Amino acid sequence: MVSAHGGDVVLVHDAFHAPDQLFEDIVSDTPWRQEEITVFGRKHPMPRQTYWMGEVPYSYSGLTNPPEGVSDPVAKVWHHVERLCQTTFNGVLLNLYRDGRDSMGWHADDEKSLGPQPIIASVNLGAERRLRFKRRSKTPGESIPVDLPHGSVLVMRGDTQRNWLHCVPKTAKIVGPRVNLTFRLVDVEP
Ligand SMILES: O=C(O)CCC(=O)C(=O)O
Ligand SMILES: [Mn+2]
């Protein structure tokens, strides 16, 4: 999909048998956290709710998430996604976008703990939202939109995080809640 300029991204549609049930169960079984972010020295609530599940802690954007148990519906998604990607993960970051005002800013999943060429499987349940990719180069050009439908999995591999940034902008459209789960393999230094 985004295979140009050192990116390697594939979108798998209709990856689950019962996505509606998974969506409902994950929304209701997750003890969502409302974190704060600091922008220009001022604290704001993060424009989405989050939760980390996995065997290991995970740090990003100055937040450290402790290891937490994996709920049953997330375990189902986990097994399925490992088979789909032919790899293993040891943690998953869950994001709840309550409506079109919730969002995620430009970033790459390039924490050192993910290694130089991480494989990240990003599961989409609930309302469709648009993700954008843009090159990190000085002349990034136009960003590339990717619509993420209910029940799909976006797989990012290779040099994608090194060469590209991604975001989920706010939308003025009326959209319902959406859950996104990004499965990761985190290397924990001793
Ligand atoms: O919500 C999404 O589709 C993207 C999530 C994401 O990029 C992340 O959790 O790092
Ligand atoms: Mn990301």
C-alpha cells in the first residue's frame, strides 16, 4: 500500500468473524485511562483514552505503562493477529476515540524498545476513521490518507517508522466511538 519511499504498509479488510461483538466487549471490559499531555508547558487531557496490556511495561510520550493482564476479548484478537502476521507480540496499546474530537497527532512508533524495524499490527473496531501518512523528509509532500474500516488490520513493517509519520486527525463528521489496538513487540532492557 504505502510501499514507496521505504514504507511497508498493508491493510487487511474483514479480518475477524465477529467484529461487532469484539468491539462491544473491548469497549466495556477495558479499564480505560485518561492520561494528560503537556503542550507548551500546559497540561491537557489526552484527546483519547488509553490502556496497555502485556507482559512488559511500555513507555512512550513520557508515559510509562505498567504490565497489565490481557482481557479475554483482547486475547482473542491477539491470537488471531499473531497468526495473520506470522509473528509474536508481547504487548498491545489500546486507544478509545470517543467521537470525532478524539485524535492522535503526528508521530512514528520509533521508541528504541521497539527495535529498528518493528512490525506493528493495528486493529480497527468501531467507527471508521482516517489515518494519514507523511514522509519525514524535508519535502514531505502531500500526506496519504488511509481509511480504516471496522474489522480491519493495518500492518506496518520494515522501515515504515523510520521514514514515515502517521496521525489520526480530528474530524467534523459525526462519528461514533472507535477502538484501535496496536500490537507491539517490546524489548525490555535488563
Ligand atoms: O488509531 C490509530 O489508528 C493509530 C494508533 C497509533 O498510531 C498508535 O497507537 O501508535
Ligand atoms: Mn502509531
